[in-house]
Amino acid sequence: MRIFSFLVAAAVSLAPTLVEAAGFRFVEVPADTAGPALDVAIWSPCPEPPGEIVAGRTVVPGVKDCPIRGSKLPLVVISHGRAGSFLSHHDTAAALADSGFVVAAINHPGDSVRDPSRSADSSVFVTRPTDIRRLIDFMLTGSPAAAVIDRDRIGFFGFSRGGYTGLLTAGATFDWAAAVENCQGVTRPVCEQILRKEFPAPVPMHDARIKAAVIADPPTLVFSKSSYTDVKIPLQLWASARGGDGVFPQYVAELDKDLPAPHEYRVVANSAHFAFIAPCPPEMAAAVPEICVDAAGFDRVAFHKELNAAMLAFFAKHL
């Protein structure tokens, strides 16, 4: 075990030097009977020197459409938060790709910054895991990276509603009775639907192809202690100290206690909910300060170096 731990540590420390940059490309998962087309961003190991790609207000370090370097590479899929973007965690994606992972993120239909039409509807609680299943299907069969991915080494990273999505794909189950109880006195549209017992039709959620998951600040509205019985894969659970956007630190702490399997649990001091989103460029910070501006004394850039290193070590160990 000591030898294995040393090899993992060595791999994590050396991997960024083996690949010069993250390759980056946009692709689309075609619409099918399970859902509409999905916009996808893919990061991958690249043998070329790093550059910069401008994507709206975001500058993504990497090389556009770079040929993918390597074979039998692990895959990590990313699920953003409510009305977020496939670029919300671009720094994390690039750090993983720099270290030999293929990374894929989507804009969840109806719950992204481009299309927030169902962000306030309870249906997204059901469709999000289906989006992830379709993304993995595509990455393994139809994506530009399909030939180089090791289908036995698939991980997941999710923030906020993306973390909730990850719990479902890892084996958690809905508890609508708990959701009704948790929504008492809450005026959000989703809770208004739940209190009227307008529950979406159930569909399969668990995706056994996912072997390890990093979950950051997830809402636990539709879960109870019994919801986590079948969550058995390795998890790294993160919580902000202050919460926000409907996520409360005490509920994430309860999740930590309720998870049946051993897992990592980290609380980020002096942080609020949106600290897990990539550091914002000045134009974006001016446009959406509620997402980009942190509490006095909190350094998001420094925190993301810690976050990305911890995630890389976790995935290197379990994938």
C-alpha cells in the first residue's frame, strides 16, 4: 500500500510535465429519443505549447482542436450548477487534461446560462442524470476522443445542482416525501411544484460506469438518509463554509454523516457557494459580481490550485 501511495503521488506530481497543454474543442451530442442536442466542451491531453482561446467572456487556456495525445485515457465528466455553463469549471478541466485525462462538460438543456427555460422547474431534477448518461454514451462511441478513452476509468465532477446530479448517478434515490417536508415555508418555484406534489415521472438515474465522483456543495432537497444506501463508489465531498443559492452548509454536513461508504470531506474556510466556479476575468466579475466576488480575505485563485490538486490526486488514486 505504501508503494502504491508513492506511485500515485509521483504520477500526480509528474503528470503536468508530461503534457504541454490542454486540447480544447466544442462538439454536439445529437438529439435522440432521450433528449435534445447537447452542447459539449472537451479537454484532452495535447502535445503542443499552451495558448489561449476566447469563448465569450471567458479565456480558456489551451489549444483548439489539438490532436489527442495518449491512449486508454481516463474520462471525467462535469455537471455545472443551476443555470451554469460547460465553461464554469474550465480551469479544473484544463488541469485534469494537462495531467492525462479526457474531460467533457455539457450545458444542461433548460438549465444553463444559454437556456435557463426550465431552471425553476422540477423536471430538471430528473433530466440532468439522463444528460450525463447521454454524454458518457457519446464520449465512448461518437466523440473525437472515443478511441482513446478507457471505458473502465470514468469519473464525475459536479457543483451545486451538478453535485446533486452526481449523487443520483452514483446511486442515490429520490425521497419525495422528504422533499415535501424540506420545502415547507420555501417560496422557490421548484418547491411550489413539489408542495403541489407535481413530481416528474421516474427514470433510471444510476450509472454504474462512473467509478469515482467529486461532489461540491450539492443541494439535498429531495434526499433523506435512506436515499444514500446504494452510494458505494469513492467520493470526495466539498462544502463551502457560508453556502448560498439554496445550499446550506449544515445540510452538506448532514450528507457527510449520512453517506454509508468511507469518503473524503472538506470544508473550505471563509468561502461562499460560488467559490467553486473558476476565477472570473474582470469583465465577467463586473457583470455578475454575485458569482465572481468573494468575501474579504478569500483568494479564489489560490483555492482553485488547492481544489484542482486535490481532485487530481483523488482521480489518480481511484481511476
